[in-house]
Amino acid sequence: MPYLTAVVALLSVMCLLTLVLTLGVIRRLREHTKLMDALYEAIDLMGGPPGPRGALGAGELVGEFDATTMDGDRVTRELLPEGAVVAFLSADCGGCRDQLPEIASWAAAQERRQVVAVLDARSGDPEELVTALSPVARMIVGDDVPAVGKAFGVQAFPTFYQVSAGGRLLAVEGRISRLRVGSPA
């Protein structure tokens, strides 16, 4: 019987030690995640390289494009109103789906003509994005998407561009909440 008690005590100590070590690893991973987020934030604030969001940066002129929205409206670089936001989203983008409630809420607080959502639906089902955004944004889906993406130099999804009248970029961001326009969500 003393042998069995010693084994149980040893196993209890080992389990407790394992639990303490696991909690330490989790705490360390959380600290690491915060540091990585801070690093990415610092890179964004410093302007970073022309990527990862887009090949064009603030101050540059968007390339020529001519597209038609789902409502039949024509959209070109010259027809974008002052301060318009052009959101590039993809149907198979997890980050796009994660930000969808925030994007829809933000866009609902803007004039619909000020928000253009360009949706790459080649590799996924766009229904969720179209349903959420078509009431609050002009939607470009289909054959025009590659040309519009090329004009803006899109390299990642989601990417949000704020443009001046005539198509000069005012800001390029990976989150809608980072744009300094309109009413925040």
C-alpha cells in the first residue's frame, strides 16, 4: 500500500508540474502574439514596403480602369468621388469574412456612392459578402475585378484604398478601422 501511495503522489506531482509548464507556455505565446502584433503595427505606421497590401502607396495615381457595378453603374478612376473607399475582398479570404461585420457597419454609416466593394469570387462562394455589402456599397463582381485589382496594384485581401477625386491614393490599409474617413464603426 505505501508503494501505491508513492506512485499516486509521484503522478500527482508530475501532473501538477505539467500543468504549470503548460500554463507558462500559454502565457509566453500570448506575450509573443502581442509583440508580433505590435511589430506589424509599427511596420504599418512606418509605411512599410510598398507591399504587403498593395503595390501602390499613398500619393500615387490609380491606374486606368472601367468597370460596371452589380447595379449597372459605371465606375472609373475619374468617376470616383472625393474620399471614396475602394475595398478589395475575396470570397475565400478568412480575414475578409472576419472583418465583414465591421466593414458592413462602417459602410452603412457612409454614403453608398462613397464605398465600392470589389469582390474576387473566382475561388469561393461570394453570397455572404454580397448579401452583407450590396445594400451599403456599390459592388463590382465578375469579369471587371482583375482589371480593377491591377489598376490599384492589389497584392493581398482584404485591402482598403481611400482615393481623392481623380484617383490619387490618400491611404492604403489592411483594416477598414484604420482609415481616417467617415464615421468609424
